[in-house]
Amino acid sequence: MADVVRVVAADDPLRDLFSPAGELTAEGRSRLGLDAAALRELYRNMVLIRRADQEALNLQRQGELGLWGQFLGQEAIHVGAIAALRTTDWVFPSYREFGMAMIRGVDPADMLTMFRGLSHGPWDPRKYHFAPLAIPVATQVPHAVGFALGCRLKHSDEVVLSTFGDGATSEGDWHEAMNFAGVFKAPVVFLCQNNGWAISVPLSRQTAGSIADRARGYGFPGIRIDGNDVLGVYAAVMAAADRARQGEGPCLIEAVTYRMGAHTSSDDPTRYRTESELEAWNAKDPIARYRAWLEQQGTIDEGTVAAIADAAESAAQAMRARLTAMPTPPPGEAIFGRVYSNPPEPFLREREEFESSLEGS
Amino acid sequence: MEAVTMAKAINLSLRDALTHDENVLIFGEDVGALGGVFRITDGLQKEFGEERVFDTPLAESSIIGISVGLALRGFKPVPEIQFDGFIYPAFEQIVSHVAKYRNRSGVPLPITVRVPFGGHIGAVEHHSESPEAYFAHTAGLKVVTPSTPGDAYALLQAAIDDPDPVIFFEPKARYYLKEEIDTAARVPIGKARVAHEGSGVTVIAYGPTVSVALQAAKTAAAEQISLEVIDLRSLSPLDMDTVMASVRKTHRAVVVHEAPVFCGFGAEVAARISHDAFDLLEAPVARIGGLNVPYPPARYEKLYLPDVDRILQAADAALAYG
């Protein structure tokens, strides 16, 4: 067994970028190659998606959305991971990756139609290289592995990002997909957003072991990193993606973060977690931390910070305006229109019956 | 062409699909060097290589799960589930994703899931099941099953050509049924066929029960009773036009399948006939199938499965009704 561990460790490009506690080292930071504009872009994107997230919660509270699941506190993962990929690399998200999709260019108002009861998936995944949100936990992980295997079979250098939460690592599909990825050396980066909670169940009830260490059992490297450091996430995903691109197979990154909000707007976290836990994580806020670092480096000034805040405010208001002005598409097309490529005759008849039953009503 | 078994016809159909479209991939448990436990994929890995015909780890959910990703990447996956009773771990992937992905995203998934199904092979538990109703119940899937080597070849071609997902149930007890096949013949998905013309009672069957129904028709003919046998071939979409054309002629119908009668696919067929031909029917629509018990140990399967006698009894009862 020791040999297996050693082989994997020797082949691990992530390990020396991070301290044993998962902090990006000064050496690792210096190797990122990001100029000041790129560093500011990471900040800007985190601010933009946080403001959109807050606006979505406002919309839910005002009755404009049926449900909202905040990603407050997880912005560094959303932004750092997407920045580390090429736009041609596909992302297979779970259901809390609104920020990732936004950065990929998906219109946030379109995305919110899912939570307004108008759509199950409003963007074309092929246009944004961003798969639909997957609501059944961990079921998207084998899709990512299949896509990555397909990239390998097509001899392309695309890689795939598979994201999921800590709860997903308990699901059979997650283990199956990790195993398939190892066996097929699929070019996939597994990114666990370990936010500590699966609705009301804490990590300690989810697993008795380490998520990152599981990778070894599947024959590839795994590492636990600080998920509230946007540069750490960027570095880890970049290194794992490079390795996958070179044909070296998958990596598992466990990015430790915290779900500052409720599971969704229907949840009440005061029933299962303490205010002090929240305060401790608030002190590690990914945006405040990064801003302090940028200021310390002289990479950002007050004027830029204010301009970014204004831009985020305008974008959030535009999202709200566009969403609330959206018409409700006709029911026949909305519910029958996308089921089949070539709708069979009996299906068309049912649609006709349905549509004529609506006439005059 | 010389007569071939259904097993060989499926093998030829897969071979032709691999030849004609470089995006067709075949994978599953033991489908590579072994050629599958029923040898359906025999020789395909040797001919097309390990990148196009390959063994996977033993995990049905991910066999279907990777099919979704491969289809998104431009492939036409033809995964094999080794036995009917082993499809359940993949149920979530099939129902929650394969069936619904197009509706959710607009992206069609050209996946054909091959599943040997049905009993009559003297097997241990989990090897003789008929889970077709679970899938026919799910919108977004097409569900087909051939009863002859020729249909097996052609329906599989149609399934692989289809831009949307198809569950392809292979009646494993009929794998060794032999006939001449015409590989140029086309069988569209969603069209039933009249397997035997008759005028007294319509017997509606699919997959493994078609040959039982044909045997019943032959026996009945000797007693001057005329049965018309309809082979549905496709459960979803369901070709009620062909069924109703027959029932309008016979005014009597019996539906036969191996799956339990309770909530079985026959319930849908019987309800539709009863609704659409209420005024024409001379007798209630009868359903013949498995009992509402888990599939029994092999020594008892002949008592559980529909046979010629049960079909004839149902036909006699329909003719004598009222």
C-alpha cells in the first residue's frame, strides 16, 4: 500500500503549491503569472456574483422566485476555478454553481427562470460549455467523467471540471465516477466545495475520513485546500487541469469553505448550527480577505473598489428588471416542446389535445 | 442471406453501426474480450479496437452516467446492461437524466441501452425480470423490443440512428430463434406489426411472448379459432392505430406479457382498447402475464410465465363471453 501512496504523491503537481494546512505558499503564489488586471478581474467577478446572489435572495423574499439557494461565502471557488480553465473546457455543476455559470457568460436572469418556475434549464450547454444544473446529488459526476473520456477518445486537449459538495461524496455515483475516472485516466478535475453542511447534516455525519484522501484509493492525487482563497483555488485547478491536459488523469481538490447562507430559502439553519460558527467563518470571508491583500499589494485602490461595487449594483438591477419583465412562454411549447427531437405521433396528439383544452379558458 | 439467430442478428447490427458511424461506442460489463455473457458483442472489440468496444468497471449507474457525458461530447453510446435485474442501480441515471436531458437543456442524447430481459432460461434470481413498464412510464425514453432476428437487426439500427435515447430490450430466451434476415429492411420505432392475421380474437404481445402467441394461433387454427397476433415492437411510442385496426375487426383482445399483470404494460393497452373501442367490444379485454409475486425460482417459472394454454383459455373466454 505504501508504494501506491508514494507513486501517487510523486505524481502530484498540487502538493508543493500548498502548505500542509492547504494554504497557497508564497512560492506557489509567485508562479501564478497573473498580472494586476487579471488579479482585479478575480475580485470584480467575486463582487459581481455575490451581489447577484443577494439580489436573487431579495427576489425570492419578494415573491418573484419560488426558491433560492445562496452560495454566499463560496465565491472564491466559483471565480478561481472558472478563471483557471479555458472557455472550451466543460463544467459539470451541481445546483449551487450560479456564480460559475454567470462568469461563463450565461445570462443571470435566464438562469433565474429555473427558480421562477419557467424553465428546467434555460441555456444551451454547448454554447457555454456549461452543463445544466444537476439537482439529484452527485448524479452529474459520471457525466463529467464520460465527457472527459470522450475528450480523450477524440484526442483533444480539453479538460472537464466536475463540481459537487461534501454531501455528494457519500453518494454511490460519486464513488463510481471517481473509480471510472481513475481506471480510464479521464482528463477531469474533481472539485469538492466542502462547505461543511449538507442541508442540516454536518461533515462529521457525512464521512468519518478525509474527502481528499479518498483520491488515493482511486489511483490519483487528492488535496485539501483553503477554499476561501481565490488564488489558492485558481492555482490548484490550474495545476490539476494542466496535469489532466497532459494525459496524466484526474485530481481531486477538496476546497474547504462554508455555506454562509441557508441551504435554500426554505431552510432554517438556526435549527442546527450556531451563531459562533458563522462568525468564525465570516472572519475568513473570501472577498474581504482578497481585497485586503490586493490593497496591501497596491493592486487595487478605493476608486476601483467603488466602481466595481457600482457595476455590481447596476448588473443586479438589470438582472431583476429583465427577469421580472419576462413573458411566460405558451404552455404547449414550454412543456412539450423539448422532450423529443422527432416527437412521435401519439405524443403530438396529446400535445394537440392539451393545447385545444386550453383554448377559450 | 442465410438464416441467423437473433443473437447473431444483434451482433451484425452492432457491427454495421460501428462500421457506418465512427462515433458509435459499445461498452459495459464483459463486452470486450469475452464478447458479453451472451456473446452478443462477440468479436467486436477485436475488429474495432479497445477504444470503441470496451469493458467498464462493474457499476451500472456509471455505465449509463458516462453515456450521458459521451453523448454530450458527440458520441453515440450503446451501453449494455448485463441482465434485466441489474438495471436498477442505473434507474436514476436513466429516469432523471437520460430521459430528461433534452427537455432540460435542448441537447438530445443519442443513447441506446441494450438490456437482455425476460425469463424461461432456468436462471437464478435477478436474471429473468421484465422491467419494461418502469421505462415505458417515463416520458423522454423510447422503449422497444424485437421478437424476431430481422426485427432485432432493424430495430437496433433504428434505435442507434435515433437522436434520442432508446431502451432496447432483448428477449434473451429468443436469442437462438433463427430466420433469414434482410439487413436492408427498415423498421421504424413506433410501428407495431401484424405477426399473424386472424379474425376472431386479437392477441397483443411483444418480445418473448410473440412466439408464444404465434404458437397459440397455430393451435387455435386447428380448432377453427382464428387469432390475430399483433407484435407491438415498440412500447413507447405505442402504435395504437395497428392495435385498434385489429380490434375493430375482431372485437376481442387479449394482451400478453411476462411481467406481472398488476400495473404491467398490458394495463395501458387494455385501458386504451376499452376506452377507444368500448362500443365494439364483445368481451372485456383480458390480460395474461406474470403473477404478482417476485419472479419465482426456476423450477416454477413455467407456471408463472404465460403459455399457449393460458392464451387459448383467454381467447376461448372472450369468444364465449356474454
